[in-house]
Amino acid sequence: MNDKPALTEATASRPSRRRAMAPTALAAAALALAALGAAPLSAANADFAGIWQLDPERSDSLAPGRRGQQQQQPPVDVELDVSLDGEDVVMSYTLRREDAPAPAQVTQKLVTDGKPHETTGLRGGKRTTRVRWRKDKLAVSYTTRGPFGEFDVTETWQLSKDGSELQVTMHTRIPDRRPDIRKFIYTRATTVQ
């Protein structure tokens, strides 16, 4: 007796394991690619975009070495226009002082790939900055020069839960000194100056 035809018949009536798994594997691969493709879109928080006004009453001083002493300097009105360029962030600052003839303007493009990129600081100097999205927060780090020499700065930008405030925590590490931690609160601008 020859069982070969019976085996061929049984094999022909059963789908092969490879053919049965192919649609499942393809569906899993498609879902994985869709998830990876969607991840960057959710990382850049579109709610960051808009025009923001620094709240000087609730923010620390902008002056180096003078934490919490905003009232001792000429007041500075800071307007911040934030826009997104894909995953990257463009920040355009307008700084107005009563004793200045014209507002100062500085624009920074923050490339959010976590690699070092040269940017312009608020006081005009160049610095190497690393920026990346950490879930719904923007993490910015750089080294800059001040009255006490070079120091490292880490900024964390995040929205309040209701999205009405942009909160910035600046952590500065100065050699041989205590860390300087400052907070800045921006509210959505209702009128643009």
C-alpha cells in the first residue's frame, strides 16, 4: 500500500503554517509601522504653538545672579511667539524695556533630535544646544558663559494641565556654587503688541 497520495491529499487540504501566518505577520508589521509613524506626531506638542507673554509677578528675575529680584531692574516685557516646524521648535522673542529705544528681537530654531546644534542665546551670543521632546515636555540643555565663567543650563518647557500656561524651569549648575533654579510662567497673549 502506498501512503504517499494520502499524505499529499492531507497536506493539500491543510494550509501551510507559513501561508496561515503571513496575514497575521503582515498585520502586526503594519501596526508596528503605524505606531512608529504616529509616535513623532504626538511628541511635538502642537499646543506649545502660539503667542505667550511672560508673567513677571509669578516669574523669577531674568537677570544673571539676581534670582527673584525683578523689581530692582528696569522691567522687561517679554513676548514669545512659538511655532512648530515639524518636530522642531521656533521661538521668536520680543523684549521691551522702558529705558530702551526699540525692542530687542531674537529668534531661535531648536532642532529636537537631541544632537548638538548652534543657536543664538537671548543675549545674542552663540551657544551649542541639545533639544529633544520627552513625552509632552521640551528638554533644552546648553553651556553658556556668565559672570562666574562657563556653566551648564537645563531648561524644561511644559504646558499647564489646562494648556493656559507655558511653564519653564531653568536649572543652572555653576562650578563651586549652589545650583540656581528659576521658574518662568508665560500666559497666552490676548493682545499682541
